[in-house]
Amino acid sequence: MRATFDPANFVQCKVEVYPHAFELLKDYIEYVHVKDAKFSDGSVTVAGESDGRIKDVIAALKRRGFCGFCQ
């Protein structure tokens, strides 16, 4: 089974994106939906400008040799 990792969805559910959610799912990530959101109100923002820790997620995927999809 493979998974889509969407940082904004975790933020909107009040779940720490990185490292918590990422570490739980890292072995299953095939696709990254590059969205970001604010913990304060759940609003979706430009990727990398809110609480989704996009830069950390991308860096961790790169270190792991990720070769899936990002959109």
C-alpha cells in the first residue's frame, strides 16, 4: 500500500506534520500534495508560508531518495 502525503491536511486536523506524521508514514509515501495551512484557522496558504513544514518534509524526502510525485 502506498500513500499521498498532504501536509495541509495534517495541519487542519491539528497533527504535527514533521517529524510526527512524516515519520509514521515515510515508508509509504508515493505522492506529495504540496499544500500548506495555518494551525490557527486551518486556512490553506502558499506552500512553505505556514505550519506544514514543507521545507523539512521535502528535505527529508530528498535524503531518503524519494522518486515519487509532487504536485
